[in-house]
Amino acid sequence: MAADHVLLYDADCGFCRWSLDKFLSRDRDGRIRAVPLQSPEADVLLKGMDVKTKMASWHLVKPDGTVYSAGAAVAPLLRLLPR
């Protein structure tokens, strides 16, 4: 299955990279694609979001464009992982 959700993370944050690695290691179906917040793609995916909000936490973007940020992203992210 191709990755259909995008998880945006701060590539300069050690804890963020560690957390990302934990989630991706459990993503056996390959549903999550990681994109650094510092990338041009992040600017496109999070268009309209100010830089302070963008860099404050991670963001999960669903295939329909819905964005979940910070703690609100945890439940939808966990639902993507096998039990």
C-alpha cells in the first residue's frame, strides 16, 4: 500500500526524529510518509499556516487534506498503525 498520510516533523529536533522513528517502525503497511517541516513540500501542505504554528509541533495530513496538529494528531496517527 502506498503512503496515503503525511506526517510533518521538525528535522532539527532530536525528540521529533526519535518519535518519528518509533511511529514509522510500527507502520508495517507503509501508510505514513514523513516530510520535514523545513521542506518546500511542507509549505504547500500547510499553506496558510503561520510559521510559528507550523514549527510548534508535528502535523498529520490526511489524503483529503485535513490537518491534525500537535496532540490532536496522536489519535488519528495511532489508528493508522496495526494493532
